[in-house]
Amino acid sequence: MGPGLGGEQQAPEGHQRVRNHLLDLWRDREGGTWNRTIALLSTHPVSMFRQYFTLRSTANLDTGGKARQIPRNHTINY
């Protein structure tokens, strides 16, 4: 991690992609609120985005085609 503007630390590239996945999911699939995600993560600690995405259905959060497309939009396919 290196310093960013104003001295804050920049997240590694992988963390930035996960952050972007979450922001797009909240904005596009949950109507701009993260309340259900916070409730989900309060009861199910996860260490990987895949775990979180798999658990989304238990909190009545979208896991269908449009939600699955968001991570694909942020993934580099080599």
C-alpha cells in the first residue's frame, strides 16, 4: 500500500475491485442502501467476496443475472 493524495493509504488493486463491486451492487441492485448488506455481514462474517455474494440470497439480496454481471464488469479476463 502506498500513500495516496493527502497522505491516505491506497488500497491494493484487488481491494479496489471488490470495493467497486460492492458500490455497484448497492447502487444498482439495492437502490442505494447497504442496510441489508450490513445486517448480513453482522451475522455472517466473511473473508472473501465470493462468500458474501453466496450469502446474499439469505438476506433477500439479488444474486441473479444482473447482480452477477456487476463483478464480471470489474474483472479482467486474461
